[in-house]
Amino acid sequence: MRVRYGRWSGTQDPFPADVSPDEVLEELADDLLGGYDPDEALARLLSRGLSQRGGGRVAGLHDLRRRVEEARRRELGRLGLEGPLRDVERRLADIVATERTALELADDDAATADRAAQLDALPRDVAARLAALRDYDWHDTRAAEAFAALLDELRRDVATATFGRLAGALGGMQPGDVERLRELLADLNALIARRDRGDDVSADFAAFKQRHGDLLPGDPATLDELLEELARRMAAMSRLLAGLDADQRAQLADLAGQVLGDLDLAFHSDALQRSLRAQFPELGWNAGPDGALPSGATDGSLADTVDWVEHLQSYDDLADALGQDYPGARLEDVDEEALRAALGDDAVHDLRALREVERVLEEAGAASRQQGRLELTPRGIRRLGERSLARIYDRAVGGGAGGHRARGVGGDGELTGATRELRFGDPFRLDVGRTVRNAIVRGGAGGVRGDAPGRVRLHPDDFELAESERRVRAATVLLLDMSFSMPLRGNWVPAKRVALALQSLIDGKYPEDRFYVVGFSDYARRLAPRDLLATGWERVYGTNMQHAFMLARRLLGAHPDAEGHVIMVTDGEPTAHLEGDVPLFAWPPERRTLQLTMVEAARLARTGATLNVFLLDHDPGAAAFVEQMVGAYGGRIFYPDLDDLGSVVVRDFLAARRR
């Protein structure tokens, strides 16, 4: 075995999801048997999650989405939409208070009185107050320096709030920085215009990166990657403004215009926003963030508040992706990094496990995509039956199933002349010649003992089984009630699980036997294993046991030398019969329906077949008829609990095969 090591990138999963196809099929079984198609059953599984070996559990999409929504609700209380205006208002109040204190201590009464009057006349509007103070002649040096620092911070804050990391790379947003940002936006708008005309801008974008690369966030590989980041930022800014009332929105827009104070920059910014809104309309432009309140635990700066709005949007996007209820939804749409930021590494591990579900089914050959739809393969149906049998088996026998033995004593059957490799559990019936030959052929590896000529050393791999003809065969027909009452009483899925389990048991342990499934409601029809998944209960009235017995007799008649077994799983008495080819239904049951059903039961009994009826959730009338029928023509009636249905049927079948 060769092992390759690579540099840790932070994306590798040190504990990969351990999802097996058998576990997936076990989780899908009830939905598949309940009538959901494989795509619907898979979607339901992904929504609810699945259990794993060792008692662990993979969280489903529904739980992950619920946790994301809870995290968003907690995040809602951290900041508020009015925080930026309140923050500027509070800082201006502190600066004005410092100036007033200095004026009160000053010696020049005339000068201080004029300045105090200007402070008294300041407007209440935050943006207007900021504009008035920009023209104010400060008396106190500390107040003047604090106001200048506030303007510098606001300039950086507004630019970062509008352009995100792109503006953050500029630093202080001094006149030279504003000029560089203006040039970048002008070049970017020109690139977009050429691309919209249909030009190939790959080379132009490379030149753009070479010129402005130190300002570009995250070294974007393509123009669309850069535009998407800018679009998310500018959309978040528009959502913040949309969440404010008209007066606050005007104040914040006025404040932003004042601190940047560049008409060309505003022109290029507006042009870029129009282009981004057309390219990314799904980002919720000008829609206030759902549930956001005016105030929160703290008041953040404008950039912090836009970060917060963008973060809330990331929760919304993540919840939508986890919901998978939009056209073309795929699990690959869920952003792992966003999920990790919201819920941690365990949630990412669960997501990766969910992504493995369909892949392991396809790799195991249990399912495949046909024209875009997921379908179980014959191997998948067989494995589903094996899982159903395994689920039932422990309750049925609690140990080995035993051999397939004939009545009385006798040999293992006539040898066929064929051999095969001996497997664990086979009778120790060696073909001596083939076994010794295998050991001699292996002589180069030590088969013939060099110190004892003529002696052969046998190895377990040399053993070959002499196959014999199986003389004892059985034909079993399972009659499965498909009438409307079965699902109403919760009997349908356990009954279909029994059918798949018996199919798997007979195919695996008794390959010479024959097994048939007949579904019956208003009339009866033969079902293949795939039909057990495709066929659901039927919205028709009628339990036509007469037709079911007729079909069972015909199927058993094809195997005159086999032991005949008929197993009927039902929850009622006969309420329909055939008149010619037409089923007739009546409730309460008509006398003719009961008579014709008894006639067919008598004909079935004359074939020598045994009849075992498993009566589920029955009413007294149904039990009375079935008891009369099996009493008159032989057979047995069982009244199993629904949870024990499979174990009772399998145990009785195995007991019959051993007799």
C-alpha cells in the first residue's frame, strides 16, 4: 500500500464521513416502502439526517437550517440599524461638550459668546450638525483635533462601508487615496462596459489587476469574482439604508456625501452600483434586513453595521441553501466556510456526510441516475431486502437459520459433478481429487513436502466442495393486502418489509425454491421485487381474497413437485369478488363474496398447499370469517403485533422449511 502526504491546506477533513450504503438503505427503507420514489425518499433522508455505526448521528438539513436561523436570531440583537447615526451623534456631543467647557474658562467674553451662540444654534440633524461644525472656528485645540480625527475616521468608515475590503486597502483615505479609488472605479466600469458589449476582457482584467492589484480584495481570479464581492457589499449598504426611515436615510446619505466630497467618485460609484444590481438582482437590493431593530446591544460604526447586515444576509443565504427548496438545488450550493462560521466544524462534517449519501449508493451499485432521476438498481433492491431481513432476523430466530433439510433421513442429494471453492458454512463434502490436485499445483509454494516425497500438504484454500442436486424444493406465494384500509391502520410498510425480507431469505438460503408476491385489493396481480417499491396501497375499496387464492393456485400449479406454501397478510375480511372479469365490491360483505372466497380456499387446499393467515389490526367480523375458513380447509391464523409481524412470519416460514 502506498501513502501520499500533502501540505495541510485547512480544507482537509481529518475525520471523513463514514457512511455505508447499508445504513443509507436502512434509513430509506420505510419511505421507499411507503410509496415515495427514490428521489423523494433521499430528500426526506437528507432533511432528517441519519444514524451511524457506534450510535452517532449525522444532523439533517432541517436541523442545520434550524440552528442557522437560531444563530441569526442571536446575531440580530448585537447591533441596530440606527447605530451609525447614534455613534456619530454621541461623538459630536462629546466634542461640543469639550469646546463648551473651554469656552466657559476663556477670558475673551465677546469671542466666546459668539462661538457659544453658534454651538447653541447647531441643528439637531446629525448630518447638518456635522456640516455646520466643519465651518466652525474651534477655540479648544483638543476639540478641534478630535473633530478632525472624527472626519478622518468617517471618511474611512464610509468608504469601507461602501466598497468593503477594496477601500480598506487604501488606509487613511487621504486625497491621494480618493484619487486612486476614483481611477480604479473608472477602469472597472470601463471593463464592465466592454464585457457587456460581448468583448473578451480576460487580457484586460489581467492588466487591470497589474495596475490595481494592491487594492483588490483576496486576489480575485476573474472579473465576476471581484464583482460578486463588491455587489454583496454594496447590496448590504442599500439594505441598511432601506431599513431606516426616510429622514434617517437622508441624513446618512448626506453624511456619506460630505465626508467623501468627490463628485467624480460618487458618479463612478453610482454607475458601478447600477451594473451590479443588473448582474446580481438576487441580492435583495433596497430590502431592509428582516427582523433588524433600530438599536442593539451596542452602536457600531457604519462599516461595522454594514458588516453586520452582510453577515445577516449570509445567514439568510445559508438557510436558503440548506432548505434546498428552489429549482436546481444541490448540496454543493451550501457554503462550507459560511456553515463553519455559523455552526462550527461539526456542522461541516455533517454536511459532508450528507453529500456522501448518494455517492455511496451509486458506488455500491445500489442506485443510479437515469435521465436525472434516482432509481434503485436490482442490486439495491436486493440489498434493501437483506437489510429488511437483518432487521427482522434477530427477533425471529436469535441465531442461525438452520439448514434446508428434507423430511426423514437420507443423504445430501445426488452429486451433480460440479465443484466449487469451499466456503465457510458449507457442509464438509470435499471433492478429494480436485482438492489434492489444487495442493499439488500449489507445490511450488510448499504444497508437496520436500522432506517426505509423496506427501501433500493441504491448505484451506485447496478445498473444493462437491455440489449435489437439491431434491427438496418449496414454492411460496405471499398474498399482500393492498386495500385502502392497510395504510389507514399503519400496516402497509411493515407488510412490504416482510415481502422483501422473505424474498431475500429465499434467494440467499434456498435458491432452489420459488417465491412469488401477489398484491390484492379489488383484484389481484403478481408483483416483482421492484413493484414493492413502485406500487403503493391503492385508493380503491375491496379485499378480493377470492382472486388472490385463484392466482396463488395457478402459480403453485407450475411447480407440482414442490411443497406449496401460501402466506396471506391482511387486515380484513373479503369484501370483493369477481363476476367474470369484473370485480364487485360490497360492504358489509355479501353472502356470495364469502361463498366464492370459501370455494377458492377449498380449491387451494386440495393442491396440498399450507395456508397461514397473518391478521393485522382486525375487527371481530374479519377474525370470525378467517377462523372459519382455516378451520374448514386447514391452515393457521396468527394475530401478531405490528412490530412482531416480520419476526413471526420469518420464524414460521423457517419452521415449515425444517419439518
